[in-house]
Amino acid sequence: MTATTEAPVPTASEPSTAAAPAISLAGVTKTFQSGRENFTAVGGLDLDIQAGEFFSLLGPSGCGKTTTMRMIAGFEEPTTGVVRLGGKDVTDVAPNHRDVNMVFQSYALFPHLSVADNVAFGLKRKRVGKAETDRRVAEMLELVELGSQAKRKPSQLSGGQRQRVALARALVNQPRALLLDEPLAALDLKLRQAMQMELKRIQRDIGITFIYVTHDQGEALTMSDRIAVMNGGYVEQLGTPAEIYERPATRFVAAFIGTSNLLTGTAAATTSEGTDVLLDCGQHVRIAERRSEGTPVDVTVRPEKIQLSTEPPDASLSRVRGTVTDTVYLGSSTHYTVLVGDDTEIVVFQQNDRDLSAADAIAGRGSEVWLSWRPTHSYLLPS
Amino acid sequence: MRRKLTPYLLALPGWAWLALFFVVPLAGMASLSLTSGNVITGFEQTFNVANYVDAISTYSEQLVRSLLYGLGATVICVAIGYPAAYWIAFHGGKHKSTYLLLILLPFFVSFVLRTISWKFTLSDNGVVLGTLKSFGLLPADFGVLNTAPAVVLGLAYNFLPFMVLPIYAVLERMDHRVVEAAHDLYASKLQAFLRVVLPISLPGVFAGGLMTFIPTTADYVNASVLGGPGNTMIGSIIQTQYLVNNDYPIAAAITFVLMAVLLLGIFSYARALGTERVMEVQAK
């Protein structure tokens, strides 16, 4: 137990440079021992997160995203590999000497302190003067719109207010990066959506790097500059929300992000525009990629890319015929399930931007319809 | 109608119990403490306040000693009980309930028997002192029995679980992430404990303090078994006056003086700890 309050000290000789990424993980792994068994939470991670970026770690529970964040915060020590903050090696530096702050999923507010004292906690430990502490705390409480609640105890606040106290308590220290561990998970839908916008606004305003851990793909897509989709301790895909959604690199990403239709088939012939694919259901579609004849392929297409019509669509499109088996009306859109062949079901999302009676007429249950999409809107999954 | 009555009906046994076994005897004792006479001629209600004057002037020494012993035992219980409760709550892992059972295990033996076993353990040539003496680590005439430390240690030993359990309950219930949050906000381990864990656990210390201080101060078994003639506590005096001398009015008067002193002590203790703040945290 030491009570040192000195500033973080770099442990390696590497100098901090302006060009260095805010956070960098190199060859990081983490293995937990429980009894005689080993559990690998993170199997090997190389990540560079740039200053000012809103970066999300997205994946199902147990994918290693929280462990990764805890290694950045310093609560877990990597089994192998190096963690750098602003170019400095901090792998062995204790959390209280790291220039990052965390917003906990449970908020972990100090129940015995007022809102203002919660927010001031970090500044007091850093021995920031009283006048400046008061000013920064007041400023931060204004930013999260809790100025009038400063004297209250956390137990007197609503869930959304507590969430904002946790945010203010971390941000007031102006850390190199803010780590957020599923901070919105405990809020109801309306509040969650409002807070997503709020978080994004705050991040833009103050320009601090945000690292956001979530299992909610909608949240990650809405807020992030870049997303790392994690599964089983590895990064499956790293990219912008659009890249990850439009061009999933793996089967896992395609299934995890949004809804996908998976059509299995075989390359039948190559043309000047791509490849003609014979689907297992007996119909033909086109893809933009070239595959040699006889190669098995998995074609994926997003439900909202598909057009539904009664007339045969343009022959330059990929098109299949099927029967509507189910429709779900969702207000702004309608979801159709269309049976193609004997056992291939394709899900189609149609915007309800047309006259409702006309939409009804083309696609009641049991009606025969054409489905079509541009060949460039479908893509192949690696087999 | 019935629905409205239900909560009161539920509380009825509790109230009846309290009235029958607390209010009635207390009123009886209060009345008894103001009588005069003796057990042969009978006691007569004379509103004899002199009983209180007698009680205070004659037994102030034992009263003060009891408070000091009780305080000493409580301090020892905090010093041993807090770290134990902390360790079980934070590092007990899967075996938390086993460790708690170990703390409670002495309770499975009768209170008097436990104290008597301590008499053997601490006797001049017993397991502890005898062994140390045979190695020449203590002078041959060294003894612990019949001294103040023996009584205070015996009290602390007997009431330790009452301190451990409430502190454990608070530490176990608190969100352990607050410790990480404190580290994350630049607090060292010591600062995290002093600024976060300790203040949050104060209600437990408060409850444990009450539950050890009150019974240890009023205890008479430890003083009569482990102490000598010079270590008499107020509990022994009450017992002797009531059961041996049959001087009921004086026994009752001492009892009320003890109660008044304890209440005074508790209120000043609560003040010092800041009960309002303490209760607010608990109300979470």
C-alpha cells in the first residue's frame, strides 16, 4: 500500500510523440486461471486507436471486449503484449497512475458523497487547487445538465442522472481517453437513444478519445467512428460502421450485425460483369465478383437492399421469384418473409413510402412476387 | 376494511411482546427503584430518591470501570473484526459462508462454558503461559488471570462476532466496483480505503459498536470468571444486590443509572460518527 500521488511515470524509454496513437495494443493476450483450467479471454489483439476517435469494441458477451477495456484501464494485466497510452508503455502501470478514466456499467458512484463531491474526487486526488476544482466541477455538471443536482446524493437521482454523474466524474479529469463499459445498458429505450446522441455530442465538443464497449450493434453503429467486432477473444473485423455493415468480412460479422439473407449456390458461368450463380433453390442470381465455374459460394444480401415487385424486374438485376409467407407491419417499414424454392426464406424490409393500399395489394400473404437487387449490393462470404 | 387492518394485525404480536416483556417490567423496575424497606418486612413505595444517590456514590468506581472495559473490548473488536470482515467480504471467494461459520463457531458452546475454558487457557501454568514459561520466555510468577486485561480480552473474545457480522453485511452489500472507480480516479489503495470503503462501511461499524459496547459494559460473567476482586464490573454488583443481598431497590436503581449512562454514551457516539449521514447511506 503506497499513498504516492506523483504523476504517471513512463516505464519505457520510448518518448511520447504527438503522432502516436492515443491507445495502442500490441500482441495483447489475457488468460485467466480458474482452478486447474485456463480460460483465454483475449487471444491476440493489435489495435491502434487514434486521438479524438469514438472507437467501439462490439461483440457478444464473453468475446473479450470488457477484458480488453479493463487492460487499458489497468485493472487487468495482460498475460503477454504491450499497452501504450500516447506512445508510453503503461503495461505495468497501476490504474491510479494511468491517464484514462472509466464509466462503469453499474456507474460505481460513491454513495456517501454528493454529486459534486463524486465529480471532484479525481481532481482532489490529483491535488488540483480548490478554486479550480470547484470551477471545473461546476462546468462539467453544466455540460451534463446536472447543475441543479450538485448537492444531492446518488441515491436521490434517476438512472439517467446517475449515468451522467458517472460520465462527468470521469470527464472532469480531462483524460487521454474515456473508457465506457456498456454505460447505457441499464437505461430504458427512449433514454438510451437520447443518451446516445448526448454522448456523441459531448465527445464532439470536448474531443476526447472515447472507447466504448457494447454488445448492442445499433449503439455501436450510431455513435462510432470505427468499430472492432470481437468474437472469442479476437477481432473479427475492424472498420467504419458502414464498412462493417455493408461488407462484413466474416460469417460471424454478417450474422451479428443486422439481418442478413444467406443464399448458398455454385458459380455457373463468368460474364463480363461478374459471375452467374446457380442457387440451391434452382434460380440464378448475379454477383459482381468473379469465381471460376463450379466453386461453391455463399451469397449474402441485406433485407433492405431487396426490392419487392409483381412485375418482372430489369434483367440486369439479380432476381428471384417466390411466395410471401409472412408480413410484419412496423409503421415506417414492413418486413416480408418470402419463400424461394422449397426451403430458402428471404427476408425483405420495404419502406412504407408508397400508398399503403398499393403496398398491401402487391404483397399479401400467399402472393407471388419478384425479388430483385443490384449485383453490387450482394457480396460473397469467405467459405 | 380487512385489508386496512392487516398491517396492524401483523404488527400486533410484536407490540404485545414489547409491552409485556419490555414496558411492563421496565415500569415495574422503575417503581421498585423508588421503594424502601427490606425483603423480610416488604418493600413500600415511598418515592425514595436516595436509592439513586446511594447507587451512584457507592458504585461509581465499578460503573466507570465497566464503561472503560466495555470501551476497551469494543475497540479490540473493531481492530480484529474489521479486517476479518473486510477479508471475508472482498477475498473470501467461494468460501465466504465457511469463514463466517468459523467466526460464529464459538457461539455453539455456551457463553459461561466458553469463558471458563478461557480461565484454563489463561491460567498461570496453562497452555499459553505454561508453555512460554517452560521456555523461559516469561517470569515464573507472571499471570494474566484476575487482571483487567484478562477481563477485557474475555469480553472482546465473547462478543467479536457481533462486531464482525454487521460490518461484513455492509461490506458485502456495497458495489465492489467503487474500489476500482476510486483507483481509476487516481486514489492509491490506502486512499481508496480511507475515502471510499471506510465511510461506506461506517453504518456497519456503528451497529457493531452498539452490539458489543452495550452487552460488554453490562456483562458480569467475564469479570467474575476471569477477573479478581479488583475488577468487579457493575453487572456483578447488580447481580449480587439482587440475588445475594436481596436489596431490590438498590439493584433497580443501579440498573437505571447504567441504562442512562449507556444511552448517553450511545448518543454522543452517534453524534461523533454523524448518524444522519450514516443512516442516509444505509437508506440507499
